[in-house]
Amino acid sequence: GKKIKKFVWVVMRKLIMH
């Protein structure tokens, strides 16, 4: 679903930011 995709996006962004 879109919710899962958005969650993955946030996690990936956090990993890249950190």
C-alpha cells in the first residue's frame, strides 16, 4: 500500500541522513 511505501521512504531517508 501507499502507507508502507511512505514508511520505507522515511526509513531510507533517515538512514541516509544519519
